[in-house]
Amino acid sequence: MPKITENIKTIPMLDLKAQHEPLNEEIKTAVREILDSSRFILGPNVSSFEQEVAAYHNVAGAVGLGSGTDALYLALRALDIKEGDEVITTPFTFFATAEAITYVGATPVFVDIDRQTLNIDPLKIEEKITSKTKAIIVVHLFGQPAEMDEIMSIAGKHGLKVIEDSAQAFGAKYKGRPVAGIGDAGCFSFYPSKNLGAYGDGGMLITNNPEISEKVKLLRNHGTTGPYQHSFIGYNSRLDEIQAAILRIKFKHIDTYNSKRRDIAALYTSLIGNAVACPVEKQDRVHVYHQYTFRTPVRAAVEKALHDNHISAVVYYPIPLHLQVAFNYLGYKPGDLPEAEAAAGEVLSIPIYPELEPEDVKMIAGVILKALQK
Ligand SMILES: *Cc1c(COP(=O)(O)O)cnc(C)c1O
């Protein structure tokens, strides 16, 4: 008997095959050139890609790294954050944001989020600042720029460094400026599912401070200052040539990809905006919708209806970081950060990617509206 499931159309969260199809020949040619050259580490594609990304963000330096997690870790190292220090961040993000803080021996301090943007609430930061606080890691969650003016002004007043976790926000803008280039350092991930994704792991740090980019360039390569000379303990975290060559090809299309995501988001919001709490885009911000995430108190019913119709839907993120088992040692308990906990109970992310057809968006919206009528 033929399997009936084969004919059912399923809609994934992301369709990388569709994204890569038109670029296939160009990418294969670029990869073949690298295979023929045998130049795999810190070659011309990495340095060209660094220059291109620095120019796009209008910053002094960009450093290609092994992953977004490494970019966060090396940003903290370059800013001399260490054991005994506290770093303020959001509890509503991917685990790596806070994990990186522990790599340097520092303590994550979680500040609750804003209900509307799901980003760190600047009004709640100052009450968590102590004599040990050294930095704030802001996250532009789901592609939505955080409140940078308020955060930079708090940081300035208290002498804190600001790291922008921009893993989900390549190309997003805050008051006309691309995010990641506003604080002391900005971190990108090129994990395949990100808005700008490689064919494997990759990351980058950008900064306006040449001292920081020089330091990170040394850190990523064992602190090497000359042939077999090491001035300090470094690390091994290098973006490789093959990934850089692929990323350079995809980077040419990032603004188009992001604007298609924005069109899809606008269509979703026009269709379901009266029925659920849709993502907001504050004035003078360019949200790049790494995820399209809405809130509803009847999430389970909506999620089930989508899955019954072979439409992907995922909860990012079901457990806020202050309640993760790995952070038990920090001593938080349920109720400590109510907005993050409420969001974790109500958010749902639905398919969004540049190649998603408007007909599918309408069909998905129809399934959501029907589930809410029940
Ligand atoms: C993906 C992601 C990271 C980690 O990036 P990797 O390249 O997977 O190490 C960090 N922070 C956020 C917000 C992310 O989405």
C-alpha cells in the first residue's frame, strides 16, 4: 500500500533547500576553488568577509570565529570580564547567551523582560546593578532590536560594557543603525538556521574599538603574536575558509531575505493580529523576524491545530534561563521573573522564511483563526 503521508504538504519552520537552490552553482564553484587551493584556515575569504561585514555595519573591525557562542565568550574575554564579576542579561533567550558568561567564571544576573518586545526591560536593569556588575549582554530576540538608547545610557552612567547578542538579528536596525555595532561589541552566529546561515558552524564579533578586535584576533588563534610566540592564553576559534566563502555569497542577499521576512510578518499580522498578540515593531526599528512569535493564552490548542495540519510550530523558549536546571546554583525560583515566565507559557513561533509563499501564510493564518474559534 502506498504511504499516504507522502502526498501531504508539510510546512517546515525553515526551508534551507529552497534558499540554497538558486545559489548552488556559485557556491559549488567557490568551494571547489578552496579545495583546489588547500587554503582552509584564515585565508582570503575570511578576511574579505570580515571587511564586508565591517563595512555593512560601519564599524572599525570584524573578526570571523567558530560560532556565536565563541563570539560571546571572546567578547567577554576581550573586555576582561572574569571570575567574581556579574553580567546582566535576559532570561528569555537561547541558553548560549548566559552560558558564555559562566565560561569566564562570571555570574549571570537575570533581569525581567518587556511584555511587548520580549527583550530585556531597561526599567528593571538598574535595581540589579551592584559593585560587581561589569557588563550587560543585550539580546535582539527573534530579530527585534532591544532598547539601545536606554541601555547605553544606563551602561554609561555605571561604567558598564555592553555586548549585543545579535545572533538572531543580522541586518536589524535601531534608529537607522544596524544592531551589533552600537555597544562595545556585537556577536553574530552563522548557525545554518540563522537569518545569515553557513553550511555548518560559524560566528563573528564586530566592534568599533580596534583594541577589542585586535585582542579577539589574537584570542581566536591561541594568543599567537609571532611564530610560536604566545603572549597570553588564547583559544582556538576560527571561521573556516569554506564557510566564509559560502557566507560571502549569501551575504549579498541578506537585505532581500530580511525584507521578504518582513513582508511575510506584515501579512501574518494583518491576518491574525486581532486574534493573538502579534510581534510589535516600535517606531524607528527594523525587526528582521528571525522568528514570527505571537502570544495566546490558548497556545496548546493552536499548536495542536497547526501540527494536525502538518504545519510546524515551535515554542521558543519554554523554560526561561533562570529556571533551567543548569542554573539552579544561582538560586532563582518560580515567580522571580514573572514576565519571562508568562511569555514562556504563551509564545508560539510559526514558519517564516524568505521562500514561504503568501498562499501558505494565508493557509497557516486560517488554521490559527479556526483553532481560536473553537
Ligand atoms: C544561536 C544563538 C547563539 C549561539 O550561536 P551558535 O553559533 O549556535 O554558537 C547565541 N545566542 C542566541 C540568541 C542565539 O540565537
